[in-house]
Amino acid sequence: MKKLIAVLLAGAMCVSIAACGSKAEEPAAAPAEAETPAEEEAAPEEEAKAPAEAGDSTAAGEVTTVAEGVLTMGTNAAFPPYEFYDGEEIVGIDAEIAGLLAEKLGLTLEIMDMDFSTIVTSVQSGGVDIGLAGMTVTEERLENVNFTDSYATGVQVIIVKEDSDIASADDLEGKLIGVQEGTTGHQYCAEDYGEENVLALPNGATAVQNLMQGAVDCVVIDEQPALSFVEANEGLKILDTEYVIEDYAAAVSKENPALLDALNAALKELKEDGSIQAILDKYIKAE
């Protein structure tokens, strides 16, 4: 059963970039002899405006984060090319985009690696400021967190062994499907083929390892990490069929609308100046 789903953020691109601060009330007209003091008082006001005018988007002082001066990002660093380890450092598409967002907000980026299934909970409880992990916007997740505008499109695909009799999603009935726990791939496969036919594993690499060992018949996962896994493991292939199409966005606490607005303003700037596309092109090579 071929399934194509586009998950869109309603009105996502309609976010205004208006300044978060309110204009101070203008003082009443001063008598003539008070003109000099009034002019002296105006100088600090102009100085206070300078930092906001110098930056491209919302200043750090206008948003609240878990740690002062820091944008804390929760992710699962086993999802190349969106997030993965290069030595001791977490790198990838999401890491670089988060770095630019933090810079726009005048913050320092800190990345925390965690189980994918705990990211939304961590954002909701205030453990991290944002969840950036190749995460799709779903109605279920929207009950617990807000999402920024989308920054990339993902496609769920099916990995099989080269000699597999599975040719499309129509052939998955009765098969054991490996997925990463808590992902949309997990959700869609459980809905379509039954939870009893799905083996949920901690990450994509473990799911692929189970496929190599014959513990599952296939793996459903996002296309870009699928390409990395197939390249690294001889004898695997990706079926030439799309299972699901979806949009990626950053999860933000419902209790922090100012941060959501600031991130959307920064994302808009990064899209318009080509920075987001440059990062995607760096990691995702055109065929």
C-alpha cells in the first residue's frame, strides 16, 4: 500500500518579524528651560536602541532559555546527515542550522544527545530549549509542543536486502518491519501493518543491523540516513518508491512563545539569504 503524506504547518510562513519590545511612552512636552536635560536623557535611549538595530533578528535579551545565554538543543545523534558524531562532536544539518539560529539570537549553542523518544518530553518539561532531530510535525506532537516553520522536507523510504522479495510498500503485509522507536516511521508502520509487525529499536543504525542479521525483513526510515546506511552496509538497497513525504521543523515549548517567534524570524532570514539551502546542499548531494 503506497502511502504519501505531506505534513504542513498551517500558516507557518505568515509569522511576522515585528520587534518583541513595545515602544516606550513619549514624555510630555518639557518647558523651554528643560530642553538641555531632555536632550541629555535622549542619548541613553538612542544607545539602548543600537544593539537591536545592529542584529538581524531578535536579541538574546528578549527571549528566555533554559540556561542564560545558551540555546540548548536536544537531538538523537544517530541520524546522518542530520545529526551524527564526528569524533566527540555532534555535527550535521541540524547542528549547523541550530548554530546559525543561536548566532542570530546572540546565544551559544549546546547540543544534548538523547533517545529520540524523549526529545519532545524534554522540550515540554524545560530540559532543553528546542528539539532539532529530523523531526516531523504531527498532530500528536502538536498536543505537547509547538513547532517552528519547516526548514527541510523528508521522505520515508524502505530498506531491504538486495535479494529481498519486497518490491514496494504493498509487499509489507505480514512482514516484520524495523523502525526507530518514536519516529513517524514507527507510527505509520504500526497504523498500516499493526504494532505486532513492527520491531521498534533505539536508533536507525540498530534497525539496519537487525536487517543485516535477518531479524527483520525491512527497515522504514528517512531517505537521507537510509542512503548513509546503505552506503556503509554492502548487500542493502532502497526501494524505488516513497512511503511518506513530510516536513521537518524544530520543537519548542508551548510555554515559550517568544522563543518560537524569534526562531521563526531567524529561520526566515536564513532561508532568504540562502544559508539553509547551502547547508542542505553541503550534506545532501544532488544526483
